[in-house]
Amino acid sequence: METKEIMDLTKQAIEDRRYLHQYPELSGEEHETSRFIRTRLEELNIELLDYEPPSIVAFIKGTEGAKTIALRADIDALPIMEEGDKPYISKKPGVAHVCGHDGHTAILLAVAEWLSRKSNQIKPNVMLIFQSSEEMTPSGADRLIQQGVLERVDAIFGIHLWQGLEKGKIGLTNGPMMASIDDFEITIQGSGGHGSMPHETIDPIYIATHVIQSFQSIISRRLNPIDAGVITVGQIQAGTNYNIIPDTAKLIGTIRALTPEAIHTIQTNMVNLTEGICQAFGAKGTVEFILGTPPVINDPGQARFVESIIAEQFGRETFEAIDPVMGGEDFSFYLQERPGAFIFVGIGGEKSRYPHHHPRFDLDEEVFPDAIQLFIEIIKHYQ
């Protein structure tokens, strides 16, 4: 691509991103963001498809039209009070774009502008998905899929401006890339009483300690050592006073895994251990799973396609085969339905030194040209 063309697109993307950054909206509430996107696409004379707002889906017909690829950006922000002195800081107290979705949206709008100029030169059909509710359950991706957004899509691609990857690098894997996110609530029903007479009770707090300890045996002795998994108990709720043994205790936490098989192993053993340990102590244990997002698993063929584009268009030294991360992303729902790839564009450096979801997180906008060009090259080379 010509340098002037990409820089013109980048200039607009930075302007859009800074505007969106000042007016963030939470998952499912992105109505002003949606109107902003809709207005921009209408100005570009791009067809808008009828999907449930606040998500926006656009369609550009290619010259051949035999195949359709989708590109996705997430549009929601987080319930965090932003910190710092940037001139475009959030104007909404307690809501902030501290994950990068404002950048993803601006980049895809830049690609839309390029498509509006070059539509007579593009072979595949291109669907642009500006998706609500990535950060919260229920997932905006899952909702769009239920509405049929992928019915005529052959492949789908998405990017994440990634603080954990060095600026100047673009990376992905050709298999599991990000973890599933499932939560759990465990209730241990015992029999309470006075703290001085524990022999007359069935102490659910004591039992809970055994249950928690047992979970680590799932990771070390039940899960295939080649697989990765995490079980974290983040909350213990029990008791009302120092000298009372309560009737119940509740354990609340999260599970992360990189394959469906690992998820099944973890969940099955959590249920068996909880019920068995509780029964051994004369209590009753129940496990409830709150299902979130599946693991992000890139299609090997599409991942190799993206890798070849990175190497040819940006230089072999730009590509990095990344290790999977235990964070999650609802782009996984799309990849369950269609082949595709999720790609990290590195922003790690001085400007983006704080991690995602930190109150001082910020994007290094110098990577925008590469992110825009990456999407464009995928469109130009897809067959």
C-alpha cells in the first residue's frame, strides 16, 4: 500500500479512537458508540445488515462474490475509573476503554473507508462486525451467531492490540491461543453450632479447606501434563461471627483451560471431589458452573495464511509465534462455527506499559498503520 494512503487512514483512525475513548459505554449499553459507527458507515455508502443493536454489521460485495470473509472489532468498555492525564481521558466517571476496544473499532472503521474506495478491486465479499458485549456475559459474539451472522461467512479474522507482546511484533498460534472462561459456585451444607463445641457440628469451613486443596490435584494429577488449566477460588463466603460455626460455606471462583477436553476433565473431577469429600465428612456439596466463553482455537490453515501475510508484507522478523495465554475472548464463539484466526498486534513498550484493564492502560497509536494494513492485506490475499 502507498504510505500516504495508509497514513491518511491512520490519521482518521486516531481521531476516531480518541473520540470513542472519551465516551466509553459498558457492555450492552453501547448505543452512542453504535450510532457513531452507523453514521460513519452510512457516510461511506456501505450496506448495513439488520442485526440486533447495539452491534453493527456491514457488508461490502466483492467483484467475484464467491466467498465471504468477516472482520470483527469489539466496541464495549469496562466499569473502571480511568487514571492519568491524557487529553482524551474518559468523560464518563467509572467507565473506561482500558482494554483497547476503542482502537479495534477505529481500526476497522479505517478498513471500512478503504473498502469504500476500493470495492471495485476486492474479490471476496467482506463483512464488518462491530460487536457489543465482549467483556460481559451473555456474549455479544454468541448473540450474533444465534442471529445467523456467520451463515454466509467462509472465514473470520480479528485482532487484539496486545500489551503482552512487544511493539512492532504481530503474533498468533495455529491452535489453542486463549483460554476458556467458566466460573463456579460451590455450596457446602454442614450443620452449625457453637465454636466451643465443634464435635456437635459438621463444620463447612473446615470441609471447604479440604475441597480447595483437592482441586490442585486435578491440575497436577488428573489433567494431561501437555494441557494447561487453572482453578482459582477467589471468594470464600461463610460465617457471621468469630465463635459460631456456620451451616454453610460457599466457594466462588474461575476455571481456565485451552481445550474442550481439559475443561471436561476439570469440571468432572471438581464435581466428584466436592461431592465425595463432603459426603465423607457428613456434609453435602453441590457445584454450579456458570459457563462463559470457550477457548480461542485458531484454525491451523487460516493461521498459516495470516503468518504468510505477516512475513511477506511486514518482514519475517515481525512475526512471533506466541505462547497461549490464560485470558479469554469471546471471539472463540466465531471460531467454533467457522475457520479463522485471532491475531495479536503488539503494543508493549513505554506508551503501553500498563497491562490491560489497568486504570492507566493506554494504546500506542503508532501501531495503527500495521493493524490497518494487516486487515487490508488479509482481504487482498484471501482466496
